[in-house]
Amino acid sequence: MSKPEWGWQDHYLEAFLETNPDNLVHRVEAAESAIYLRTKELASSVDTKPEWQAIADAMAGLTILKREIKSQNGNGMSAGRSPRETMDANHLSRATRN
């Protein structure tokens, strides 16, 4: 996997790769916060289409993680799967590609 192109991607990758359910909520919140701050910066930038697409992909991935967190809070680990195992690997590759 290549090095993230944008700073917010580090937070996204930390959330996506987190295997400890106790840390996952914090990682997702940090990723969402970093993405939100970056979108504020991008509002006044030009030629940012690739990053906007990466943000959309990352937000879709975070939505899946949040759904998994919600299911864990209701009845423990869902079917013995970690959130990372539940995620579609395409979200990670699309959100981090150069």
C-alpha cells in the first residue's frame, strides 16, 4: 500500500485498521473530524476533484464502520467478526490510492 497522499487519510487508515473495539469509536471520530476540517479547506481550493472523490470513498467506509460499532454495542462482536473483516477492501484502496 502506498503512503497516503492527504493528511486526513492517516486518520482514516487508523480507523480502518483498528482491531481493538474499545479504540474504534475514537478512531472513527478522529477520522471524521480530520475529513471535516479538510473539506472546509477544500471549499476555497481549485482542482480538488480527486481528493473529493477520495473523501467520498472514505466517508462510505466510515459509515460501514459506524454501522458495525452500532451492532457491537447492541450484542457484542457481530458474528465474531472484527470491523476490519466486515469492511469491503475496496473502500480502503479507493480512499488511499494516488
